[in-house]
Amino acid sequence: MQAARMQAVRMKAARMKAAVALCFGLMLSASASARDVAIDRLEPASWWVGMKHSRIELIVHGDAIGPLKPRLSRPGVSVVDVQRVDNPNYLFVSLEIADSASPGTFDIQFLDGDRVAARHPFRLDAREPGSAARKGFDTSDAIYLITPDRFANGDPGNDTLATMREPADRASPNGRHGGDIAGIAKSIDYIAGMGFTQLWPTPLLENDQPKFSYHGYAITDLYRVDPRFGSNEDYRALSRSARAKGVGLIMDVVLNHIGSNHWWMRDLPTPDWINHGGKFAPTNHRRTTVQDPHAAPQDRADFVEGWFSPGMPDLNQRNPHLATYLIQNSLWWIEYAGLSGIREDTFGYADAQFLSAWGKAVLDEYPDFSMVGEEWSANPATVAHWQRSKLNPDGHVPYMPSMMDFPVHTALRDALNEPEGADTGWIRLYEALANDYLYPDADRLVVFAENHDTTRLLANVKGDVALFKIAMAYLATVRGTPQFFYGSEILMEGPREREDGKIRADMPGGWVGDAKNAFTGAGLSAAERDAQDYLQRLLRWRRNTPVVQHGKLQHFAPADGVYVYFRYDGNDTVMVALNRNATSKPLALERFGRFVKAGSKGRDVISGKTVALGTMLELAGNAATIISIE
């Protein structure tokens, strides 16, 4: 009997122990499921009231945030859609922002059942007056392209940061040298004084890569200025201060790829976020495959989906969440920083349908905004394919208002390096312009002789300053919007073979202790000062001469080493004569009777002297003559 009672007690104790264990387990389970979730990314973290693009999609990243339910309480703002993907660390939340919403900051909560497991602030701002009607750059402008890391160091304290992978190393052509937004801001008076009206810095967003981060094209955070350049607030302040001096700000946007240390690469939202499953496969760079009716589909796919390098993962814009993210990111920066334009890098490498959607979204929001695409091809048909209003046989509908004029760029550099012949020399430029019929609007093209990816113009002409000046005169007077590369105004030459780090050399005077100073003129040689003065005269004259900005162009077939063209409208006429002959050349004017009347006069734009326009005009040797006809 006693034994039976003891057995019963032991069984009861065991049941109680099991019950306690079960309760404890349930408590642990409940505790685990009820834990708070840390949100490490919510992008964009702000938007504006009154945007035409009033519905936005937030990408939210946090450990196991996917199952949570977003909630907010803000008049005029509502959650209208929630999308989940296989990766439980992501949530895509769509908000609708009514025009009646009030600016301010509020929390978006994320619920586990009825419990708030996470929250994140979101800010609504008021738009700047007239923001939607902002005017972009046009043919009245002159664009100054700079590599920010190599332009001017205004804050040595941010050159090397413990939080960033690559420290400064000014001794290395491929290292970071310390140029920053503070340096650019201090140089705005110089830029405006030279006659430039638009500033295009290569990308300023975070590039937390272990090497080559100075160039900016391997972006690791699309919503953050690289702290070695400054802050988002510094960038916005630069835009405002530049605008006050008559200089607009063009942002260099990269839609095709990111840097391999972008936070996405540590935890991809979806398996198809990056082309080729996130593994390197090189592009074939065969840009014609996009338009070629005979192209093999695999060649076309290899071009669009291939990577530039292992450090630049190629984005798959066919993913709808990624496409929305990239469109919103561009709109965000335009509104936030008060941009006057976008230069879109590696334009044709991205998905064509996405590029149309992106361009349309930007122009829907900002109808008079300006964008220019990079399609590095000497073939005008390839470039024209991407310009807005082009009727393409393949049905592609482009929205890019402007394109970089690589065909004229190529023709100009070739012409300056060849003897005159039936198919060489000035005839290359003449025939390049003859192809303008291929473009919906050739006047909207951006013309240039050099950029950050080419050898410098002076190196291209083997140090011949006279040819350099001819090229400057051509850019200032031909149709389109001219773009110039920093340092060219003081004859920066660089290597004659492409070495990017040396081509993008430091601007003299941008660093304390520099022996020469382009900004003040101290230490410049007579030739450097003369070149700087020459371009300044050209640009200041151009800035005040509407006929060169907006007038029609008529050119005459080159003859005897001379290429003549006119810019004209109903009121004014400008004559440009480019003479490649080493000595002076008499030019018979009878051929140009439509524009030059016997006995008329003109003013030499560079010298300011009055010129009699009889039957002959003496052209200086190896020079450009620009005459404003009275």
C-alpha cells in the first residue's frame, strides 16, 4: 500500500514537472516570437507632399521583418499595398500621399499580431515653390565636368575615415586624393567667372569599395553622399549656392550597376535582383545588339545582363521592385537637391523598357527637366535610337531628351589629328553634322572633345595648343550644349594613352601647398594663362549671344584646309572659319554671299577688333576665326 502511494506521488510530481517544462517552453517560444525587430533600412525615408508621383514603395530591411504588418496613423497618408518576397528580411510597403497631407515626421509601425515589434520614422516635406516647373539645362548653357576627388580639397579632415574601406593616398594615381564638396563650394566663383553655367561632378554617392573608389561609379548607398565628400546636406547646400551664382547642378546617375559592397549584396532581396544570380559574368559591350534586327538574342542578353567588372554587380531592372526603387531614387535626388539635370551613365546597358519607364516618370514629374544619356558609340544611328521622340523600327519609345554626341566627339578628335584629304580632316566633322537628320532633335545633343573616360584633348593633339584652341572654339559655336573637362582651360595634358587615374589628375590650386593655382592664376605659365583667358572669353561671349545658343546652323563643304559655318537667326549672324593651314589663308567671301554682304563689317569675337568684310578675309594660320557680323 505504501509503495503504491509513493508511486502515485512520483507520477504526480513527474506530471507537474512536465507541465512546468511545457509552460516554460511556451513562454520561451512566445518570447522569441514577440521579440522586437531592428529595422536597418527603410528607403526612401522621406518624400514630399504634392508630388505627381504620390504613390511610393518603401523597401524595408530587417531581420525577419517580412511577416510583420505595417501600420501608420497620419491624415492624408495610407498604406495601400504590402508585398512580401521569399527573403523574410524584406518588406515592400506602398504608401499613398494625398495633397492634403501635412509636412512632418511620423512613425510607421510594424505589428506582430497586435504588438508593435518595430517602428521607423518617415518624413514628409513641403516642396520648394515651382519645383515641378524647374527648368533644366539647354543650349544656352556650358557644362563643366569635374572629378570631385581630384578638383579641390576643402576639408582635409574627411580624407580618411575609419568607417570607410579605402583611405586617402594622394601619391597613387588610382587612390583617393581628398577632393570634396567643400572644395567645390569654394570654387563656385571661379567656375561661374569662367563662364560655365552648369556643373557636372562625377558621382558623389557612397562608394565604400576597397580600391578605385575615387571615381564614384561603384555606388554602395544610393541615398547617401560619400562622407569623404561631405554629407547630403552639404550637397544640397552646394546646389543652392551654385544656383545663386548662376550655375546649375547636374547629377551623375548610375542605373546599370552598383558597387560590390552595396548593402544589398550582403542579403539580396530576391534571387533575380542582380543579373546572373549575383555572380560575375562580363558584358560583351556590343551596344548595337539592342537595335540590330539580326542580332542573336544571346548576344543581346550578354550585353544588357553582363557586368562591367566583378566590383560592379549588374542590376536587373526587369525586377519591378528594383525598377520602382531606381525611379524613386532619381526623383528623390532631383527634389531634395534642387537639381537642374541628370547625366545618366552607361545608358544603353540597362533594360530598354525600364529606361523608357524611368525617363517618362522623371519627365512626368518635371516636364522641363533635362537629362543626357551616355551611349558611347561613334555611330549616330545607335545614339539616335535613345533620344526622345525617335520613331524606332523595333517599337522602343525613348524619353531621354539629350544624348552625349559621341559621333561628333570622335570626328573632332580624328579631324584634328589627320592631314586634310578627300575623306580626312575637316570633312569628318562636316559629314558628322550631316547625320543630324537621324536625330529627333540634334540641337539637344551635348558636344564635347574629352571627358573623364578619354585621354585629354591636349594629349590627343600631341600638345598642339593651336589645335586645342580650335577645338574649344568649335565646341563654343557649333549646335548643341558644350561640355568641357576641368583643367583643360589651363592646358592639363595627361598621358597620351588612356590611364584613368592620371587623366583625372589633381586640379592645381585645389590643395594647400600646390605650386600652381588655376583658381587664382598664381604660378601659371604664360601659355596656361593665355589658354584660360581664351576659353573664358569664348564662354562669356557665348553666354550673352543668343544666336550661338539657339540659332540655326549652315555649313559649307571644307576646302583648302578651311571649314566655314554660320550660326544665324532673324536678327544676328556669326561666322566661324576653322583654318588648319600652318600659315595665314585668304578666304574668298563670295561663296558665303547669303550671310556676308559686300562692304559689311564684323567684330572679331576674341580680339574685339572690327573686321572689314569685302571680297576676301585673311584667316590666321592654324586658328579659329569667329566674327559677329554687323
